[in-house]
Amino acid sequence: RYLSFIRGVVDSDDLPLNVNRETLQESKIIQVVKKKLVRKAIEMIRKFSQEEGKPAEVAEAEIDADGNVEEKEQESVPPPYNAWYKKFGQSIKMGIIDDEP
């Protein structure tokens, strides 16, 4: 429920063709698929959080009137995970409560 912002399609040969509410609630195959999808999604989020932001541009050196080299400071771009977390962090926090045994 807390990963509802993730959209996709699951194709499996093990899923029954006739799907109704009872099948969704009782099928062990569906439960296994749900469990694996949650693990995969959390692993993808974990990898995404470990990526670093790329530098904005390569720093260039300039020479002033006296012939001295002046280096510009590189502006660092925050990791993309920070922006993503601001948007979806509340849902992830709800998952901590939902997943507790």
C-alpha cells in the first residue's frame, strides 16, 4: 500500500487466468509475487539512494592579468535521491508502520 506510487505490470506464467477477489486474497502465488515485488522495489530505492549527484560542470581555470591561475569552485548538484525523497518520503515512512510484524 505504501509503495502505491510505483506503477508497473507483472507478467507471470504462474498466475491464474481467472482473477477475482477471492483468488487475490487466498492465492499463495499472489502473496509470493507481492513479497518479491516489495523486496525488489526497496532494493531499487536503496541503490538509488547510494548514487551521488553529478557535478554541474567541469571546473575551468582562468588566468588573471598577472599570469596567476585562478580556479573556480565547482558547484555540486545534490543527489537526485534528495528530491525524490522530498516527494515520496511520507509514503516510505508509512511503510515502516505497515511492515511491522
